[in-house]
Amino acid sequence: MRPYEWMVEHTPQKEWIEKRGLLVWLAFFFVELGAGTFFISSILGISLGMILGWLICGVLGGGLHLLYLGHPLRSWRILVSSGWKSSWISRGLYFVVFFLVLGAIHIILNRWGSFALGLMILTDIFAFLALIYGGLAMSYVHGIPLWNSGLLPVLFGMAGLWGGAGVALLTMIGTGGTARSGVEELAWIFLGSYVFLVIIYLMSATYRGTTGKFSVREIVAGRWASIFWVVVVGLGMAFPLGVTITILAAGFISIPSALLSTIIIFELIGDLSLRYCIWRSGFYSPLVSSLVPGSK
């Protein structure tokens, strides 16, 4: 990195998306996917979905967080030394830890003890906080206009709920569950909301100065355009919507299990790819903006 680039060019962030930084991208995704799966499954009473969501969040999401921090056996100190007020990473770890502890108790009681509504509500509150914390952490990075948006935690939260509904459906398919129409309808509602939020988020980012517009252009027409249009829009949005509309128009009540599983996998790949585009297109604003072409 040449020092003058920080003053006269849009400088890409690399700490959270290159080399070890890839662990952050994956950690946020799995924490939110796991928390979303648990949240949806607990409300709908899908026991296996709750267990799977807990494992995705704790083992994959939490494990990747620990690997990124570099010293897994000493990483607990961030909860003590950094404190609640220091950063969203610290707050997020508190959310995840409380969710995992309460979630484990809720799963055990729900499976071998007595159901406790109050415990489920408290657990779901922390699951929801874990669901949006990655977006909150990124939205507080003021130097990157694409990230510094209140819509980002909303977008990631909806993506987590959408992915969670999909994973819950996969558990029902895997166990031979047939009463899944309610979960399917919920997933389609989340998909429509997710598509709407992606459009609004990208449109709003273009109004966040020259750097915000440059970041969006990199996603939709620049270096990452092929990933965005083919994987995110094509596989993750257009394919699920197109298949659903076609099947319903043909008079079928529900989508065949094999096809539904494929759709869910494509949706998850599309969500992960969108996050990659957002991470990769996060640029710091130049300090001397008047020297940047197109700025005022």
C-alpha cells in the first residue's frame, strides 16, 4: 500500500476479506445463519432445526471468530478487557455467548424437560441480536461509505432469517417432514423482503458520496459484476422466484423436495456471494476528495 493512495484514491479495505480476513466474512455469515435458523425453528417448534442452528452459530461461526482472533485459548479476554462499551465485536461476542448458553439450556429442557416460554423468548432475543450484530459492526465503520449505513444490519438480519427458514426447511426435508407449507410461505416472504432490501441498500449507497457510488459500481458493473449478476441475482434470486412462480402457475401445491433443496442451497450461495461483494467493494473515502475524478 502506497501512503499517498489514502489521500487521492478510493482505497479498498483488505483486513476483513484477504488472507485471515476471509475468516471474518465467513464467521459473520455462519453466526447469522445459525442464529436465524434457531430463531425460526424455535418459533415453529422444529427441534432438529434448533440444534442445527446452535451448531452452525457456535461451532462454525464461533470457531471462525476464534481462529481470526489468533489465540483461541486467550480470546475470552476480549469479553473482560475490551468491555461492553469498546466495540461491536465485543458486544457481538457477548450476544453470541449468551445466545449459545441460553440456547443450550432451552434445547435440553425442550427435549428432555418441560417447555419454558420465558426462556425461549429470552433466547430468541439474544439470537436476534447475534443475527444483526455483524451488520451493526460494519455499519459503524465511518470511513467506508458502503458499510456505514443503517440499512446494513437490516439487510443482514433479513438474510439471516431467510437463510434460517431455508435451513429449517432442509431439516424437515431430511427427516421426512410433510407439514412444511407454513415454513415455505415464510421463506418466500423473507425472499421478497430480501430482494427489496438489496435494491434499496444499493440505491441508497450511491448517494453516500463519490466513494459510495464507486463501490456500488464495482458491484453491479465493475470487478465483481459477474458474481453479483450470475450468482447473487441469477442463482440466489431469479432462479428461486422463477421456479416458484412456474410451479404455482402449473397448479402444484408445493415444490418437490429435491428441487426445493436445490433452491435453498442456491439461495445460501447467493447470500454468501452478496456479502463477499459488499466486503470486497468496501472502499475508504480519500482524504483529498477534490482530486478524485468526478468528485466536487
